[in-house]
Amino acid sequence: MRLVIARCSVDYAGRLTAHLPSAPRLILVKADGSVSIHADDRAYKPLNWMSPPCTLKEDAASSDGTPGLWTVINKAGEKLIITMEEVLHDSSHELGVDPGLIKDGVEAHLQELLADRIETLGEGYTLIRREYMTAIGPVDILCRDAAGATVAVEIKRRGEIDGVEQLTRYLELLNRDPHLAPVRGVFAAQEIKPQARVLATDRGIDCHVLDYDALRGIEDDKLRLF
């Protein structure tokens, strides 16, 4: 993990364009090659990022005062161009292999059961995989609906606003992948709070209430039959 604090401006050029004017920011370069730019007021959500696989080219500042330039390019040819006006800190740290998030026992079991009976979400659904890894963490379930469209599923025991926000971040990232896009979201929980449902609906995310006991019953019948 490389941590760089710098006064910089950032330009994204791809399917759309975006510009971040000059300001002090934190730049994270991870071992998987991803690059993300952070401010001090957005918790853990980056201002912009480039997901792996991508390449980083660094052009150092010149003696005539020309600022340094970082160019990050992904396999689709999209670019993240970071103009480094002043580097305040630059350090690298070896974090090793992370053991990953250990889910609440009920949530972990819900994920396992739903993946095994993915048609619970709708007729014709098929599983791509559980724990689909992204640059910002694993999506609980990635699947396809009856029309073949990609669906990302976030599973919670109790569905609240922070879970919808988490799924929104995954969708923003997944929809940058041309092999998956367009990707829509399903927020699945045993109980979904009204505020979370309103936010999900506003963002085009479907809500699905899971019956844990019914899913366990499906599992038990399957075990007895086979």
C-alpha cells in the first residue's frame, strides 16, 4: 500500500469526463494496482478511482517548475490524470494478505442459502459467484436475472441506510466494467427499514425481504432428499 498526500488536480477521461480542481488530497495505490483519490470529508468513499487491472505511469516534476504527472490507464483505455503540484508525503507499507470480513453468523448463512437458492430473487436467476471481489471489497452475491442482466446483491440481517450506501458504491464500481455493465442492485435483508427502502427506490435498487426460517427449511428439505 502506497500513501501519497499531495496538492493535486485530477482529470478523468473515459465514457464521461470529470475534473477535480487543485486541493490537498490522499492518493492510495494498492498492491492490486488500483488507484483512488480521497478527500478529508467523505469517510471512506473516494472522489475518483481506477480499478484494476490498470497501469500507472509517473512523470516527475521538472526543474523548470512543470508539475509531476501521474497517468493511470485501465484496459478499456480510460484515463485518470493526476497533476502533482506538491507532494507532502509519500510512503509505502506492506500489509500482507487480509483475512477478510467475517460476517455476522446469520448474514453469512443467509448469503450461503440465497446463493444456493438464487431463484428466490426471481424465476430464471442464475448465480455468477458469491463474494465477488472488487477494489473496495466483496459483493455478497453477483448473479444474472432471467434476461441475462448482471445483478449485485447486498445481504444484511437488518437493512438500513448504510447498507444501501454500501451497495451504491459497489454498483458505481461494477458499472465501470464493460464486461458486467449494466449492473443493477438488489438489497436483501430479513427486515428493511422504511428510510432504507425509500433511498434504495430513489437509486433504482430493488428491495427483497428474506425469510431466514423459510430458506433454512428449503435447505433442510434438500439435505433430507439428497
